Amino acid sequence: MRRFDAKKFILLLTLLWPTFAHAILTIEITRGVDVGTPIAIVPFGWEGPVQLPQNISDVIEADLARSGRFAVLPRRDFVSLPHEDKDVVFKDWRILKAEALVIGSVRQVAPGKYQVQFRLYDVFKGSQITGFRYTIGSEMLRSVAHQISDIIYEKITGEPGAFNTRIAYVTKEEPPGVKPIYKLQVADSDGVNPQTVVRSPEPLLSPAWSPEGNRLAYVSFEDKRSKIYIQNLIDGRRDLVAEYTGINGAPAWSPDGGSLAMALSRDGNAEIYTMHLGSRSLRRMTYDQAIDTEPAWSPDGRDIVFTSDRAGTPQIYRMSASGGPAERLTFDGDYNARAAYAADGKSISLVSRNQGGFRIAVLRLDNRTMQVLTETVLDESPSFAPNGRMIIYATEVRGRGVLASVSADGRVRQLFKLEEGDVREPAWSPYNRELQYKE
């Protein structure tokens, strides 16, 4: 097998970039589960002088449908449209075989300010499970809709939802006769509300969310050489973190947000380093003549996994975050790379060469069993949702780069597609801790 060369790998990523990216990501569910909890989501009532700027019930319905855990009942079958508790007739919903019912309303209380309330019911018990009221500005309507989806998801499944989160990704625009523009963008978890965080005439790679979700570390090839930056999403400030001689790549945050792990070749060979961000002090973690790259911290901060070809082919290794020898984790196949931890620390996602293609897989760390989740041939950059239920990644469909997601058990798959062009390098944010509006 050929030696794993980090410089050639970065160059290959750059050359493989597609030509144009534009507009909002749209989701297509390509595989769902056969059964899910039957749920009825009644269109929310509206009280206001003009049309509501965001249909909250539509957002909730789309969230729950794409989760693969719910069977959303068609509205055309509803025999009533209750908005208040007193209007709910449970026998109407039992006839439809609904197990859960969601009702709600939106009322304008001041210019640009709204009161949103919802209730979730257990239809068979004929009782309310939960309900909340929110008073928010118009710019927060979608966020509240996603938060309601998270509450419903958790109450029904017993697991936290991850709808009120964000994704980061990189696009490339190359209109005819114009120099390419690369964009680091952030959008809601469903691809809506894209915002450009950074734009550059040179490639951008490897976005990584800070644990509190308000900063992104990434790699930029400004000045024709790789550098690591941190972009503050609150105040727009950008800090240069690493511009050493050679490779500066693959930044990964420590769980406390105080350090970055990264791959540097400042000493002549690509090795894993950690940097304390307060002092900017560096610590070299690996000492091997092979290529060591793509570090990822465990959720408890005790370990770091990384990719190395020290055994002759790219494989995943694990070492203590305090230093010491590395343990090989992957043995299936001749290529396993780009590891990312699930939030519970019990498994990692990775890219594995399987049956001639590069596919997304999950490795359980307790028994070292690996499950291949995808069937496409050029999958890369997996990133777990903060609840560990879904993995977002980049792939190609009919020659175009798209984002996709797959459930951790492989049963649910979706595509995130641009109207034109391509997108790469996805990263799923942690929970949106700043957006909590419950009253």
C-alpha cells in the first residue's frame, strides 16, 4: 500500500473541490424507519394583524419527520383543529391511531414580539405530557420551533433531541471568469438560515465547534499556506492560532474549551500537539516517523484519538491526553481515518474503506466492533449530533458534493443538497445553550 502522505492528502482535498455553491440546503429523506410513534401536529393558531413570519408547526412537523422516530399523521385526516386545551377531544385522535398530539398558538403581543405556547398530549391516557409558553422576538421563532421539537422528542423517546443546534460547513463559489470564493457557513440543523462566517479566496478546511458553541476553529490557506484560526461567532473577532512552518491542520477542541489539539509539522514531520489557548503554550504529544493527524478529544477529556499510518496504512489510535504510548483501535480494512467521538464517549465515527469505497462507520470502543453505515463510495468528514443519534458527513451524488446524515444505527438517511453546486466539511454544533426561552 502507498504511504499516507498528509501534504498530498490536503492537496487532494483542494483539487477535488467542486465548482459552485449557492443558497439554502434542502433535506431529502432517502431512508426512514418502517415504524415510528404516530403523532398529530395541529397547525398552530395565529392571532395578529399580518401573516406570521414563520410557521412554527411546519418546522416542528419537518423536524420530527426527519428524525425517523415519528410517523407524522397527514393533516388532511384531522377531524378537528384544536388550539386550546378545552377544545381537545381525544376520541377524534384515537380514531386516527395517534399516540401523541401537539397543539399550540402564536399571538402577537407587541410589534415584532410574539407569545408562543404549545401542549403535548398522550392520546391514549387522555392527559397532557408537557407544555410551555415563550415570549420572543420574531428572529427567534425558528429557534423556538426547534426547541419545541427537542422537548417533544425527549418526552416521547426518553433521549434529548438535537434540532435546536447548528451545522457548520464550507462551500466554494466559482462563477465563470471570477476567482473562486470559499465560504465557511453556519446554518440551523435543518440547513435553513445560512450565515457566512468567513469568506476567502483560498481553501477553508476542518471547521470545529468550541464546547460552548460560540467559536469555530478552522484551517485557512491564506497566503498559500495552512494556518489555524479561531472565529468568534458573537463579536466577529478572528484570532490566528497557528502559523508554524509546514502543516498547521485538523484543530480539535478540548471538552473544557481551554485547549486545541492539532496536527503540526513544525519539527519536520506531522505530529499531534496540544495548545493551551490562554498561554499559547504547545505540547508535543506523538513522537513517530509516521504521519499523525486528525486528533479528537474524548468527551471526558482523558483521551485523544488520531489517525496514523505507523502500521503502514491509515488507522485510528488512542492515547492519554496527558501523554504516553498510543493504542491502535482499528484493524478492519486498510484505511480508517477521521475519528469523532459520540457524546457519551462509548463509540467513534470514522471513514473506513469498505468494498472499494470510503464509507462512514461507527466503532464501539467496548468490544471494538465496527458497523458500516453508508453505501456511497466517497464519504468523508463525519460529525456526531450532540445527542449521538445522527452523524452528518460529506459525500458525492451524481458527481456533486452534498452533505448527508445517517442515524447511528444506519436505519435513517438524509441528503442536504444545494440548488446548485457543492458543499463539504460539515461539523455539528453542541447544544445551543444560549437559546432557552421557556416560561
